Amino acid sequence: MIHRLQRIVQEVNRAPDIDSALVLITESLIQDLNAQACSIFLAKENDPGVLVLKASNGLNPAIIGKVERKFGQGLIGTIAARAEAMNLLDAPRHKKFLLVPNSGEVDFPVVLGVPIIAHREVLGVISVQRAENAFNEDEEAFLTTLAAQLATSIERAESKGRFSTESTSQVVKGVAGAPGMAIGVAMVLNRGVNLESVPDKKTDDIDGELKSFREAVRKVCAELTEQAEKMRATLPEEECALFLAYAQMLAGGSLIDDTEQGIKAGSWAPSSWRDTIEQHAYVFTQMEDRYLAERANDIRDLGLRVLRKLMLEQSTYLDFPDQTILVGDEVTATDLADVPLDCLSGIVSAHGSSSSHVAILAHALGIPAVMGVPNLPIKQLDGVDLIVDGYNGSAFVNPDKAILDEYSRYLEEEAAIEKDLLGLKGQPAVTTDKHQVTLLVNSGLMSDHTPSLRSGAEGVGLYRTEIPFQIRDRFPSEEEQYLIYRNVLETFKGMPVALRTLDVGGDKPLSYFPIYEANPFLGWRGVRITLDHPEIFVTQVRAMIRANVGINNLEILLPMISGKSEVDESLVLINRVRAEIEEEVGEKIGLPKIGAMIEVPSAVYQIEDICSVVDFVSIGTNDLTQYLLAVDRNNENVADLYSSLHPSVLKAMCQIVQGASVSDTPVSVCGELAGDPLGVMALLGMGINSLSMSVGSLLRAKKVIRSFSYSELTESLQKALALSDAFLVRDMYAGMLDERGLGGFIRAGK
Ligand code: PEP
Ligand code: MG
């Protein structure tokens, strides 16, 4: 069964458009379920409460496109409304049965229908019919499983169809990643390491494309022949023959001819090569003989080798449009470093959510981002006009004039708000009843800290040191780290700077230190790695403490602390480093303040113990939320469940504040919640008076602080804690903001 299911899903995924996909499904189902008719109804794009017959096989083809059923109407509408399968031996006797005249269905009274559901939404209904013999349990299970699997493919195929006409304006929905709006041109990420991600692209330079294709093929041929020679010493002859067979495939024949034909028809070499490889691999996958079917992998392997060379030959992507909107399947933090920042206007990523690190970085850089767009037609977006709305998590593809005008107006309004806020730069962050709040910035990507200083930041509450590690191809040396840390400590001289020790693992990989784990967020991450590798930790702490000599504003922050013993072990190493440096420089060196990040639930329950050995704690709401709510911060499928305003998260934070107060340990917050206007209100209500955020959020946060009294925020927090759901908390605080005329600050989403 699994093979039949896989085959159908594969065929559908390969279909060029939704109509061909549906035809393929009906053909396959008639065969696989021994049915005599198969019909597919899909919800109308502009009226999702109505289903329309989109494909039918075995019934009168003239009815396709003409039969419509409202939810609840007829058997099909009932299946959709109940979101439940129906298996009937004599459908015409069912009270909901509604005959489609002239369809021929009277001959097929045995009916099995199942809903197609994706993301809680009924997309349509598939039904199969026959003259006699009820569909058995296995057949029902098969169709239900297939419908569940096809739902995503149908969603994707639908969006492919929608984007086929170049000039139509369309909107794609994801989740709000980083706030802001941008109008620009899409540039599809070109990692070039997998065939699926090669974007469609036209070329005017056919000769140039042919030349780079032939050059790539020549190089791979030469490499393969050389590898076969080398392997001869260690591998049996038949294994070496594989390399030669690959080389022969490239020496001429249909792989080359088909690709060159595609190029001559105007396609750029990588997508023409991708199409050729996919077609050839497909022919092999269809073969019954398992050995031959496996050869599809060889074709893809060869395809990848040539593609890699081809991408090196291509220099087209080095031209970044002025208003580049970076688009990709999974845009990562390091991808941002590839685009000159003055060209980067927005980000749209098929995967990820607002708490993915790339979204946090985008926020820090003031770049709007839309994450987790399930149906992003990536291949067709390169060079296309796009609007990114990072507030409500949508992007407009080929926006028409009306949408462009509307967004241009929003952008002007935004600029006016920002200009207004500039007046707050020199003003203190105090509530109306004179409660003082310290506003700090999160940093790590930029070496230029001028914007933070100009916006009135009083220090750095979180410096993510992993970023300089991520953009290199080896661990940075002590000296390299020293220079980076010295720069930031010097820039903020006289103000506290919390340098966080290396927090890699999870979704922050190092290319030169690969970690393979099934559950990286629950695995080897942050301080767990650095305690296991004291040489990395010690080098980093040495660089930090040396950089602090003569400046004395360093604070060291330990990430992913899950219990007091990890703090104790870190302190032993830090003290050792301090003693070593004292000996080297021949003078006493003060120990910097040491803080623990509280972002793992177990640390919440040990807060008093932890506070007994550190100078301060900083709440990492991004991870604390993910671990408390059991919601992967990067997973768009559960993005709706991720909210740092969830009453349980708020209660955990109150517990931290309460526990820390026993030893008078200062508490600050450096997760994204600290820069969210609604979060600012909740955190102040808990008595937290130190917030660290992206520089772009600072003035808005200050405005919020200056608009409320501490006592009213304390009171409203009690109300929030009594609510049962995150959205209720959100609504409550949003209402309060709105009343003060600050409704424009509310970020949609979480
Ligand atoms: C956090 O988890 O809230 C945090 C600030 O750390 P990061 O986002 O870098 O994991
Ligand atoms: Mg964290």
C-alpha cells in the first residue's frame, strides 16, 4: 500500500499544474481502488464555502466545472461540512443524496467519499464510485491516507497554477517574522546544492549559458575519470565502473541534448539541466524492476555534481537588486551575510517562524520578514516584484497598482511614526508614576553600533557571540575574538555589555563543527557544548576578559543553563582563566559580573539556587516559551501555538522574579518579548525594569513605558495571569495600547 501511495503522491508532485494533478489522481484511484468513477471537488478560491467539480473520470466529462455544492449540500457537501468520510453501499437512498443529472452516476450507487483537509481547512472532497460491492475498510483507509497526503500537494499545486500567469497579483500567507514592510524584487536563494531549489529563469545569453554548461560537464567528466583511476587501488572493478558509466552519460546522449535544447529555447542552464535530470530520473522510478528504479538516484547524483559546477560558473546572482527581497525554502542567519545590507529590504522564507534566529536577526537589522509560507512557489519568484508585510505575515507577488499604492502609503505613515519617535531619544524611559526602566540592546551581527548609541540604549543586554563564529569556516582565534569583543566593550564604555558565551547547536549550526541529532533543540546546545569542550569555552572567556582590561564593563552571560551545577562548572573555568590572565599581565583583574540565562524550565524551578551563585539573570523568552509550551520555535506548523504572552509563560516569569528577589538578584529580559510593546507592558507589570531588545524596537518600547503608570501595569498583569489563553492576554494589552492611541504599534501574529 505504501508504494502505491508514494507513487501517486510523487506523480502529483511532478504535475505541471493543478488540473493535470487532479486528472492523475482520478486515473490512479480508479485503478488502485478498482472503482468505475472518481471525482474531485475543490473549494472555490474566492468562495471557499462552495465546492466545484474539478475533475472526474468515469462520469460524463461534460459536467466538469459545472457541478457546485455548498458545504452541507448533497453527499459531497455533507462530507465537507462534517470533515468526515462517508462509505455507502446505496448512496441514492441516503437522505442527503442529490443526483447530478446526466452524469451517469445512477449506474454507480456504491460511493466512498473523503474530505481533503490541510491546516484545519477543508480543501475539497475525493469520491470513488462503483456499481456493486461496498468499499472495504482497507480501501477506505487507503483513500483517507491518500487524501491526507495529497492535501499538501494539492495546496502546492493550486498555488503553482495560481502563479502561472506572470502579471496576476497574488497574496501568500505565512507568519509574521520581523516587523516592517518593504517593496522590492525577489531574489531566490541560490545555494545550488540541490536540484529542487534551482529557480526557473530565462536567459538572453544562450551562447554564454551553453558555454558554461559544457564547461561544467567537461569538468565533471574529467573528475569522474580521475576518481575511477584513484579508486581502482581500493575498490573492486565493478564499483569503479560506476564512475566511468557516469562519465559516459556525460560524454553525449540525451542528458546533454535535452539540456542544450532547453537552453536554446531560452532557459538558463541550471533549470534546463534540472528539468532534464528530473525527467530521466522519473523514467527510472517508474520501472517495476527495483534495481533499475534505484538508478534514478544515480541520475540525481550525477545531476547534483554537474549542478554544483554549473553554479560556480554562474555569476549572475552576484548582482543584487537595490531592494532585494531574499526568498528561500529555509533562509538562514548566515544567508543574510551574503547580501550587502544596503540592498536587503525583506525576507520571505517557506520555513521558520518569528522566533527562528534568522527572524530575530532580521528584526535586529530592521528588515521585515515573513516566515513559514507553506505554499511559496519559490522557483517562480526570482526577479518578481514583491511586497513583504512583516506585521501580518503576508507577501504580495506581482502586486497591482492599488496594492502598491496602499503599501507606499503605509510606508510613509511608518516613516512619520518613526520620525515622531525620534523626539524620545534623549528622554528617560520612565512610567507616568516615575518608575525607571533600563533599556538595552541585543547585538551580535553588526560591528557598527552607532544606531544603538544614537537611539539612547544604556548598554548591551545580549551580545550573541555565535554570529562571528557562524560566518567563518573555522573557530575564530582568541585574537580575532579579542578584537570583536574589545570593539563592542569600547563602544559602550561606561555602560554594561553582556557578552553571551557560545550558544550554538539547536538551529545555529557551525559548518565546521557539524552535529547530527534527531532533536537538536533538546540536544547538545549552548553551555552543554562548551562545558564538554572547555578548550572552546576557555579561549572565548580569555578573549572576553582580556578585552575587558582597562574598560571594565564586561558581563558574561551563560546560555542554556538547565541547573545550578552548569553554572558552578562554568564559574570554575572562568575563575581559572582570570587567574591565568592576572599572572600574565602581572596585576589584579576584577571578575566580571556573571549572569545565567533563564530559558530552560528546570532553571525556573532552581532559580533561588542559581541566583545564589550569579550576579544577575536574564530571561530568554524565546527558548523559555518553546520549552514550556513544547512548541518548536522554528516550526511553522505550530507557529500559532507559540506565544510568549501565554499565561503559563507569564506565570513562569513571575516565579523567576519572585525567586530572584530572595537574594536581590537583578532580573532582565533579552528575548523578543522585551521589544514587543505588549510584552513591555506585561514585563513591567511583573516588576522587571531592565529590558534588552533589537535597536529598532527601542523607541517604541520607550513610548509604551512613558504612556502607562507602573501601578496600572501591575494591576493589569494580575488580570492577564487569570486569563486562559495567549490570545486573550494579547487582546487585553492591545486594547490598553489602543486606548492610549498607540494601536499602530501592535504587531499582528503572536
Ligand atoms: C532567547 O532564547 O530568548 C534568547 C534571547 O536567546 P536566543 O534567541 O539567541 O536563543
Ligand atoms: Mg535562547
